[in-house]
Amino acid sequence: MPVIPALRPLRFLAALSLFWMGALTPALADTHPGQAELVREVSADTGKDPQALNALLDGAQMQQSILDAISRPAEGKPWKDYRPIFITNQRISDGIAFYLAHRDLVERIGRQYQVAPEYIVAIVGVETSYGRNTGKYKVLDALVTLGLYYPPRAAFFRNELKTLLELPDNHLAGPIDTLTGSYAGAQGWGQFMPSSIRDYGVDADGDGHIDMMNSLPDILASVANYFAKHGWVNGGPVAAWAQPDVAAKPVTVKDANPQWPLEQLEAWGYTPLRAMNPGKPSSLQKLEGVYGPEYWFTFQNFYVITRYNRSPLYAMAVNQLAQEIISGVHQADQAR
Ligand SMILES: [Ca+2]
């Protein structure tokens, strides 16, 4: 039974009268912890009707499967097991086919945002296999579950839940209670969280609606805009093989921020396979490959990909898929 003092006055009266009648309705039993405060905040920020917000939240379900899913992310695996999940022949050939089928659009958006188009395509490839798997969880259930029932990440997910409730209708693919996405509440081909839709979503087809589920121009331009706003350097490298010498100094990297000039990493015993600008801001990743440790110099654009997903494994998967896609596109060009 909900804690009575947390209920709004009307609900309190309703609860009391039902209590007298000797019954509690399922709607009251479904009230979520912290719901009243959340509704108050959203209503104060946006002027949205508290009754409608409560009705929406009353319809959301805490789902144990979502709590289970967040406890076993793929990023816990070593690179040699992570890579085959995302870099498959199918995903590569689908990416090449997608690029070729939508070439004018992806290249136009690439020029407009100054982002390499194969990386835009690779993001939707890694995230959702080019829109085929955008997630089957109800977004509202996901964000209620993680925002209100999962203390380790509650601050982050409650904020995303609040943002979802506050987004204008024309920023979402449909009514909030119909949206589906990942167990973390990410939506559409690019798996944008509500705050990312708010901050980076683009209405690229000009229909007045940001639709991350059904509009390819909106989807691809939003991904490109996300990269551009996070500092993508057009034409810049993402990562390059590093050859360690036997006495190479172990390098600990807190995040992928390129914090050393390349020559510093060279002085520590890592050699690029091809000569590069010694002053280039760089970082280093050590990944557990099939044949042992792999060392990679990483640069600003690698860091930008980690703004999309913090995992260096994710960024490397996007990088390698993008490279496979663009090389397949070039091969198709030569074959014509
Ligand atoms: Ca649109």
C-alpha cells in the first residue's frame, strides 16, 4: 500500500474513501515511489496537467526484466568477445547496402554537419542494426523502473524520465505510453535518451516533428549533430595501431580524452605503423584481442564516439564497422 502522506490530497481522499469501502484499486497500488514529487516538478516546469501525468505514470509498470538487463551490460566483456557481437559479416554488408541505398542523404548530411558519413551509418548499425532492432521495452516502463526503483543509477534515470515527460509532443515518435526502446529507455534508430533528443535532435525533413523512429533524415542528422556538437574533426583520424616495444611504459587511461602529444606516447615506447604528426593530441587503448593485447592510439574523434557511449569497446566497434562500410562502398564504386 502506498504511503498515504505522499499522496496528493485528492488521491488521499480517494484512498480514504476506498479504504472505508474496504477495497484498494489497482491504480492506487501501482503508484510509484516519488511519483507525486516528480509530477509536481514536471507540472511546474511545463504547465502540464498533473492529473494526466499521474494517469500516465499509473499506467507504467516496474519491470524486473529491466533491472536484470542493466546488471549485465555487454561492455563487461573483453574486446575479443565484444567485437564479434557487433562486427559481423551481416552488419557490414547491411551497412554497405544501407549507405549505397541512401547515399545522397547520408553524404549530404555528412557535408552539412562535417562528419564522416560512414560513422553516422555505423552508429545506427551498432545501435539497432539499421533500425531493425530499436528495442521492445516500453520506454516509460524502462525509465520508471530505472529512475524510481534502481538506486544505483536513479539520479541519471529519474532525470531522463522527467525529461521524457517534459518533451514537447513533436519531439517524440508518438504518445509517451506507446513508445518502445531499449531497457534503458533509449529510442529510435540511434537509441537517443530523452535528454539527447532534447539537446541534439534535429527535424531534418522539415515536417515540424523530430522523429527518431520513422524519419531517416531526422535520425541521421540527429546522430551527425550529436557528433558535431561534441567536437568531431572532419577528416581527422579515429584510431591507429600502436606497436609497443618490449619496455613500453604501461599507460593508464581514465577516459579517451586525447591528452598527450603523439610523441609523448612514442617516447614511452609505442610506435605508429605509419608516420603521423608528432604533436597530434592522442591517447592509448589496450584491448584484449583474439591474439593477445592490442594497442591503439586514439584521437579526438574516438573520444567523440565515447560521448555517445562511454565504453572504448563501443567506440572501437563503431570505428571498425565504419571502416568496413566505407571500404565496401569504395569497392562497389570500383566495380561499376
Ligand atoms: Ca521531421
